[in-house]
Amino acid sequence: MKKLFTIKNILIGIGLIVFDLAVYLFLGLMLMNYDDNYEESKGEYFSLASMTFWQKVNYISLHIWHLLNVIVIIYLLYQIIVWLKKR
């Protein structure tokens, strides 16, 4: 039977979590640029019309990253349920 919790798998999991948090940190810091330079004359707060091109890229990237995280969490939950049903 294949071991599920080996040191290698645990370290890979921790590395993926650290990478995920680093991406969130990077995207959050990049969006601080929008918050610091927002002007009411450009449009409603956090609307795409009031953002520059790179701010739009960061904003959309953050939402794509959220979606990828949700997909991974659903996949992991599915794998856990399958694993528990086999036991």
C-alpha cells in the first residue's frame, strides 16, 4: 500500500502553500498601487474604468488566482472523500 503522508509529500504541500501565499502577497502589494493613486475623477472606486492597464491586469489576475484556489480546494476535497470511501 502506498504511503500518503511521507516527508516528501508534506514538504511539497508546505512549499505549495508558501508559494500560494507569496502570489497573494505579490498581487495584494501590486493592487496597493491602485489604492494609493485612486482619483475620484477617473470613475467609481475599484471599477475597471478607473484603473490603468497594469492595475486591470493585477485585479483580473487576483480573481483568476481565487478561482484556481477554489478549483484546487474542491479537487482536494473530492480526493479526500474518495480516499475515505475506499477505507
